[in-house]
Amino acid sequence: MHIFSRIPSPLGHLLAVTAPDGTLHALDFADYEPRLRTLFARHHPHAALTPGEAPPALTTALGRYFAGETRVLGTIRVASFGSAFQQRVWSALRQIPPGETRSYGALAATIGSPGASRAVGLANGANPIAIVVPCHRVIGASGTLTGYAGGVTRKAWLLTHEGALAGAP
């Protein structure tokens, strides 16, 4: 059984899926609920989602993040699943500090797969845990804000909030 909950944020409600022990399995924007359900089901095909409250540790950490404590995301426990390659990419995403970005090629090199930027992009796009596994910190080689499942406007907001773009709070 996994708990399915709503969490308010400055960017709209977030939907979270957590295990009974509080481990985060999925997080996405409420207007992308079908995507969240699809990505979650890929890794948990027989899991039931039960409506409930998000763990206090998760809501507190997300609240602190949106209040400006951008490094708090590293304290959130996330589930480990996906292919070995996806796990390497998602782990590397969590190593990108707030206020910094990486290109797909740089991320590929970080995980020891130079030249696999396209595969890194696919793994990035399949990330079921938005914000906490910060796929928004990956940008195009030219510095452009390439696609983001939550929308490029939200990506820009998150990067500005973290101090990676000019005009950061």
C-alpha cells in the first residue's frame, strides 16, 4: 500500500506517493497526475494507492525548500527503483547542488557514459520524483532551458528560486 497525497506549493499543488515508512516514490504537479500515475505504475505495477496525508517529514522539508532552504531536498528519503542506468542518472541528479545546472552531456560524463546524453535525457524524462530528484537542473548544452515535464515556466521558477538563473531571490 502506498499513500497518495496533495501538498500545496507556490507552483500549484504537488501530488506525492509515499510508502508506509515515509519513503518518497513519486512526486509531480497535480496537473500532471496521469504522468505521475504512469511513471509510478511502471515501477510498481500492482501497488494500490490509498488517499492520505503526506508524511510530516516530507511536507516540512518541501515547505522549507520553498521558503528558501534549497539544500533541504537532500534530506528526503527516496525509493530506489528503475533500471541500473536510470538509478545512476537519478543518483547523479541528486548530486547537482542547488544553484547549479548541468548539461545532458556533462551529466552523461559524470556517470561514466560520455556520449550517452540522449539516454540521459530519456532517463531524466522518466524520473518519477520531480523537484526532489532535481531533473530541472539539467539544461541544454547551449544553456537553454530545454523541456521539463512540469513545464519550462516551472523549471525557470525552480532554477531562479535556487539561484541558478539571474534574478534569483
